Amino acid sequence: AEYKAGGLFDCDGIIKGNIINANNSPTLAGGLAHCGGTIEDNIISANSANWGGGIGDCSAAILRNIIIRNTATDGAGGVGGCDGIIRSNVIVGNSAGWGAGLGACAGMILNNTITRNSATEDGGGLYLCSGDIANCIIWGNMAPADAQLANSSVPTYSCIQDWDGGGEGNIALDPQFVDPNGPDNNFNTYEDNDYRLLPDSPCVDEGTNSALTPPGLDLDGNLRIARWKYPIFAIVDMGAYEYNSRPFAVTHFDFVTIPWPGGRRLTWNSQPNDTYTVWFRYSLQAPEWYEVKTVTSGGETTSCTDKGFLIWNWRTLFYRVEME
């Protein structure tokens, strides 16, 4: 681009499932700028600009992206000046003068893994970010001053290298990634590095569920809250990946007779604070889906019994469950 956004500019629709790579702008945002639609499930890599190398000045929600190896000659190598929620992203290997991972973002920054970003001045991980910061892993970032986080909101329930700046629930223990330097044993070839968590990671079950309403999904598309360490409560992990989780799916279907008149019962794996809508239709050829009911989460599993149809009803029914 001669001015702004080498890749996408001023887009308000959903931007999903793309590779946005090696675009350039001499001013703002090599990859995306001024986008208001949701930015989700993309790889945003190797873009460059003077400010906001990967994403700049977007008001959209930024969800479950890999934001990697973007550069800014001034500030905000990965994400800069964004006001929407930034959640469940891996932000790695970006570089800038300041705020190499994220810079000047006012939106909530939740459950991101922000690692090995490099600034020549301040804030290798984050700089000038004023939104709530929770459930993040901010580790291994580099800068002459305040390598992990500078001039930003006090984080909570996050894993931050060398952190002594206060904030409820924060830890400064090695997050224990599965393979942070990849099969080639090179930290700087980021594409093959695995930033998921090992079973003994101090980040497992150490976040706060209250930051996530609704919880949404992790970077693998699995449920965001899964139980592991604690015998009773399911607690969210820190970082972009949820350990020992699985995709949302109906896991059981059966008939019940009590109480009368009985009905068909669906059971699915779930998580706290979610709501679900159950639908049915008589035939796959029929165009209409009919809503059965809206169901609030029952915890790790949730069930719904459709009592509107007797169990001896001869008609075939098809069901679906949607997570709100």
C-alpha cells in the first residue's frame, strides 16, 4: 500500500480462516487496518508497517489467531491501537521499537500467549495497553527495559516472567510449553513451536472464569474451560490453549420415560456460564428448524429433555445444539 494497510482496509464483515502474509504499508498496519468485523482463526504473519505491523486501529474482536513475525519500525509489531476484545491468540516473534507484541490497545486482553516478541526500546510483550489483562501468558519477550509489560493495566491471573508488579492471581513460574523451540530446536522458527501446556504446567487451572462471559473456545477450537487439577470445579487455564479440553459436541442421546410422558434426552459436554439453544426438525429435506428451548449450562455436562414428543412417536427427528 502507498498509505495504509497492505492487506485489508476498512472491512466490517467477518474475517475468518485466512492467511494474511507479507503485506506492507509505509504508515499504518501492514496486514489489516480499520476493520470492524470479527477477526478470527487467521494466520497473520510477516506483515510490516511503520506502526502496527500485523493489525492496526481495528475495533473488531480479535479471536483465536496466530499473529507471528510481523514488524513495525516504530511501535506495535503484532497488534496496535485496537479497542475490541483480544482473546485466545498466540502472539509470537513480532518486533517493533516499542510494544512488540501489543501496543496501545484499549480492549480486554484475555487468554493470550504472548512470547518471544522483541522491542528495541520498551515493552517487548505489551506497551501502553489500558484494557483489562487476564489469564495471559507473557513470557520470554525481549526489550532493554520492561521486557514483558510496560505502562499498561495491572494484569490479573496471568503468568509473567520476572513479574513483581502486583495484581491478583499472577505467577512468575515457567509456563512449561510442550515444545517452545520445535522439532528443529530453534526458538526463532516459530511456525513449528508448540505453545500448548504440559500436564504439570503451573498455568493449568490457574486463571479466573469471571473474566470470560461467555467463555468461548481456545485456539484449537476446544471448550475454553476444562477441569484437570481440581476435583470439583472447572477452572480456565492461562494462555491461548486449554489443557485436556475437547470440542463441544453432543455426547449422548437416549429416551426417558420418567416423568410421564417422557421424551428424548440429549447430553453434551459444556462449561460454566454458557447458554445453549436446542433445535429439531422432522426431516433433513424439510427447510425449517424448530426451537425446542434455551438451556443454561449444567457444568461439565448439560442435558435437555424434549418432552413435547412422546417416545413412541413414529416420526424421525433430527436435533442440533448451538452454543450461544
